[in-house]
Amino acid sequence: MEAQTFDLIVVGEGVAGLHCARRAAERGLRTATFERAVFGGLILNVNELDPPPANAPHSGAELASAIVEANAELDVESHPDETVTGLRATASGFDVIAGDSTYHARYVVAASGARRRMLGVPGEEAFAGRGVSQCADCDGPMYGNADVVVIGGGDSALQEALVLARYCKTVHLVHRRGKYRAQGRFVDRLAGEPRIRPILDSEVRAVVGETGVAAVTLLDRSRDATRELPCTGVFAYVGLVPNSEWLPAEVRRDNEGGVVTDGSFATSVPGLWAIGAVRSGYGGTVAHALDEAERASLAIAALAT
Ligand SMILES: Cc1cc2nc3c(=O)[nH]c(=O)nc-3n(C[C@H](O)[C@H](O)[C@H](O)COP(=O)(O)OP(=O)(O)OC[C@H]3O[C@@H](n4cnc5c(N)ncnc54)[C@H](O)[C@@H]3O)c2cc1C
């Protein structure tokens, strides 16, 4: 059977991929999007985006849904639940491989985002879904009046700790350095939240319990001493790993797997662009994702027409 052919295939239906597809379709490109799970990506479970996007819904799910609806009206062909497993350059563009199916496109945008980095400590996997969680907005209400531990020092960790402080008795905010690296406005808000207790210069070394989480083992790096900190919930936000494994070896990446691009988001392979959290040097917010999507779609449309 002949492969379905598009002007543009966008891999990933996070906010970057969805918006790029929308803007490309508005510029007349026959466009398809592929998503290995459901649309929305990392923002799907963020109820209140901070900063709130301008002139758009403030909940992640609503923002993504609004773009999905616009894409449907523009005849963007969405392939949910279809993981792209490989990419092959051809004389006229690319074969995009999704399991047993192959599609063809003149241009491809990698918008496959990133996934949470695991702590990699004993107990983390064993208690996943039984006390080890990745979503403050979804699971926070289950920890009403409980003690939880949030790990990390960046924007996501502090933002999620602030969400959990609405529900929990105590939120221990553990960071391995002496100071949080999140934006000042998040750090400043900690002072007004008596339920959040900062624990700096410390590392979680294990998650312990029997049927559910009962404590974490904490290393105080300044004193080189360990202790058990009782808690029933553990939320780790210790960075992201780019979802770039499906790309061929000739696509240049940094040491973390982030795809290297030029200023217009073109990769080392002609015809292939990368935007959003899969990209090396990505700014990290929804506003950055939307901006990169806009600029890449403009560059591609200029080539295509
Ligand atoms: C906890 C947390 C809270 C945040 N809160 C905010 C906030 O309040 N405000 C803000 O501006 N930013 C926030 N961010 C950052 C924001 O979520 C990201 O910058 C943005 O969502 C990145 O979008 P993306 O489309 O590049 O990637 P992603 O959201 O990661 O989307 C990529 C999509 O590609 C799919 N995919 C991956 N591989 C494949 C494949 N091989 N085939 C098909 N599909 C694939 C994934 O399933 C995913 O749906 C937060 C991030 C986190 C982790």
C-alpha cells in the first residue's frame, strides 16, 4: 500500500507540536500530528499555568484542547496513540515510521518533548502509584492533612509544592543544593506558605515503607548524616529527559539527548526541525513552546510554498 503523504508531519501533540501544526495548516500545508499517548504532554495535568498564557485558557488541558479543536477544523490529521518509532530520509523528504505503518512527509518537526527524570533510588519504582506520584494537581487531594516530600529546586518543584500546600499538612521541599534555582517569584512565595518546610543541602536516598510509603531516607550533605523523614507521599521534579530516541543517529544532540538546532529550529538534517522540550537550549515555558512553534512553522511554510 502506498504511504500516506503530507507536506508536514509533526511528532508529538504537546503544546509545541499542536501549535506548530495549527500554524502550518493555516498557512496551507497538509499536516498530520502523531502522539504516542493523549494530546497535551507535560501541561496536561497543570490546572493553573504560571505564567498564564496570553489570550488563552489558563489550564493546561483546556489550552491543549482548544488547539486540538482548531486543528480539527483546519483538517490537521491527528494520529493519537500512535508512537513514531523511526525516521528515514528519502529523495523527497522523510519516511516516518510508526510501528508497522509508514507515512511520508516533505518536512518533519520533532516536538516529542521530554519526560520526567527519575530519582533512581530504592523504593521509587516499587511505590509508584502507591505514594510515589508525579502530579500534584491530580494526586494532591488524596494527601489531605498528610506529610509529603517534594524533591527538586527548579520552577516545577516549587510550583508543585505550592499546589500541594493547599491540601497537605506539611510539604517538605528537599533540594540538594544550598539554594533553590527556581525563578524568584516562586522562591518568594515559599515565605508565605508555613506548610512548606525547605530542607536544603539534602538528598533523598531511598523511599521506604511496607504497603505504602512511610518515609524517605534523607542524606544531610553538609553533615554527611542520614535520617528517616516520615511522609506518605513523594513527588520528584528533578529535571527532564528529552524524548529524542526515535530520531536517527545523524541528528545532532547534546550530552543530555536534547536536539541541537540553529536559530530557526532547523536540525543538522535538512528538512527536519525540532521545537519545545526535546530541543537543546529550550527556554522551558509554554510561552517558549508557542513561540518556537510559530517560528518553525513560518520557516517551513516559506520553503514549502
Ligand atoms: C510539573 C510541571 C509543571 C509545569 N508548569 C508550567 C507552567 O505552569 N507554565 C509554563 O509555562 N510551563 C510549565 N511547565 C513546562 C511546560 O509543561 C513545557 O515547557 C511544555 O509543556 C513543553 O511542551 P512540548 O510540546 O515541547 O513537550 P511535551 O509537553 O513533553 O509534549 C511532547 C508530546 O510528544 C509525545 N511523544 C513523545 N515521543 C513520541 C513519539 N516517539 N511518537 C509520538 N509522540 C511522542 C509525548 O507523549 C507528549 O505528548 C511545567 C512542566 C512540568 C514538568
